[in-house]
Amino acid sequence: MKVTKHKKIRNYMSFYMNNFGFREPLLILIDGSFCHAAYKIHLQIEEQLKKYFQCEVKLIVTACIITETENLGSGFVGTTQLLKRFLVHRCGHEKRPIVGSACIKSMTFTCRYIVATQDQALKQWILSRPSTPLFYLHNGSVPTLAKPSEAHRQAAEQLQRGLVSVRPLDQSTLTQLKTKEGIVQPDATVEKKWKKRPKNPNPLSCKKPQRKKQESSNGNTKTGVADGGVGKKKNRKRIKVPKHVVEHLKAANGPGTPKAKEGMVQQNATTKKKKNQNNPNPPKNPGQPDTTAKKKKENPKNPNPPSKQEKSNGKPKPAVANGGVGKKKDKKRNDVPKHAVEHLKAANGQQKKSKNVNKN
């Protein structure tokens, strides 16, 4: 038991020596309550404490503690004589002495002392304050050193971190030197904190604004004929006959047949219309008479007779703008389908055979 007890004491004292700077000889500050309890059990305080700590020890008291025990009465005469044997430390309250517990609290702020007391209130204060060990008599007879409290351990950890880590003043000087030499950029250490902002709506879920059709000043829509413009043509579905089919039909019918003549007349009419559209006012040759122009018969009663459109509608025909082209009339074209072409080919072949037989 003695071996384990001494190991605990060494561990506790090494903790205080390494973290809070306690050195030999150990200074033990004794109050009146501890001295009175030791006097009752006839404990040799100085001898027992040297054996307990196994090192040199100095027992210290103050004038405030001695005066407090003297004022308690005749029952504490032996304790006052015992206290006067120890070293009296100057506390600064000699002219106006104060309570012993308050004097001990003021003494622990300046120097490193081990406080020996039996006062419960003083015990709680010592355990809550770091860097002050507590010594007391367990059950009024066994001298014991209190285990380091949680406050003592936290204070020791902070001191160790302070020794290892860099001070804020040194850190600021290091950053300034690094930025001055160009080792670190000035904004590299600062982290930007992005604030959450409201997001925009989904563009796929939003409808695009529909443009309204702008009406012209004359009341015509976009599809109407503007001044100096060309009217929009309607898209018609046409069944186009290839050229080789048309040429084959012409050869089968012959140039003298009525069908061939009708096809030639239609081709000439379309070519003339295209020429007239490209050149609306062709120059006239003064040497030759204008055969294309038709003479109109003048009516003696009505020299300006109305046209067919005016007779039908009763309204004058709208004039075409200068430099523009009027809207073309949609002509119905009877395009020949493929099955009709094949039928005609077969019919023409039979007619030729019959003619050859009659001649023979």
C-alpha cells in the first residue's frame, strides 16, 4: 500500500511541477483549521509532511491566521502556540488583519503554495482555481494530497498549447514578411464566405413573350401587297410530269394532231408571259408597226366604256404601284398523272397498228 501511495503522490507533484512551475523546497501554507485538527490527534506536522512528500518542505503561516485563532478563545490556545513555531510570511495585512481564508486567497495569486486546510468552502475554491494544490487530513487523521481537478487539467492543456503554438503577434509578423517577399499572396489566407442568394427561375419552365402581329398604317396585314412590293404566293401541290414523258407523248401524237397543237399553243403562251413579266415595257421599233397592240373600237356614245371587272364589281380596278408587280392569278393546271400517261401510250400504239393494217 505504501508503494502505490507514494507513486500517486509523485505523479501528482510531477504534474504540478511540469505544468505550473513548482520547485523544491515546497512551500505549504497552513491555516488554523488544519493546525487545530493536527493538534487534536497529536500529529507531528513537519516530520509527517517531509515523509509524505519525500523532499524538503517549508511550513508557512501569516499574521492574519494567527490573530484569527487567538480571537477564537481559550480552546485554541494550543493551536496558536503551534502556529507561532512556523515561518510567518508577510501578507500586507499587518496593520488591518482580515479573515484567514481571504488572506490565503490573496497569497495564492502571487506565489506557488500548497494550501493545507480543513475548511470546506476554501477547499472548493482551491479545486476550482488552477495551479493551486490542496492538502488535507482525510477523516481528520490521514494526510492526503488531493487529485488534480478538471480545472487544473484544462489549464495545463492550455499552457502546453501556448508553448507549442505561435503567438498571434508572431503570426501577424510572419504573414506580413511573407507577403512582402512575395512568398504568399495577400488574399490566400482569407477565405471568402459566399452568401446564399435567391436563384433565377428555370428558363425551360418560362414561356417566351409572343409577338403581336403589327398592322400596317393602311390597314393591310403582313400578307397583303405593300407599296412597291410583291404579293405572297400560295403554295400549291403540283404533280410534275418529267420531260422525257412529255417528249414521248409529243412524238406519239405527232405534230399534226390536235393534242400536239394545243400543247404548242400553251408553250408559246407561257413563254410570252414570261418575257412580258421580265420586260413589262419593251422598247418599240419606230420602223416597224406594233402588231401586238389591238385597236379598240370607239363607241361614239360612250368613248370610255367600262371594263369587265368594273361591270361585275362596280368598282375600279386597283392600280399597280410604280415599279411593282401585281398579284398573279392562280391558274388551275390539269397535270396528267402517271397512270393516265401509261394508258395514253398504250392507246397510241394500238392506233398506229390499226393504221398500218388498213394501208396494207
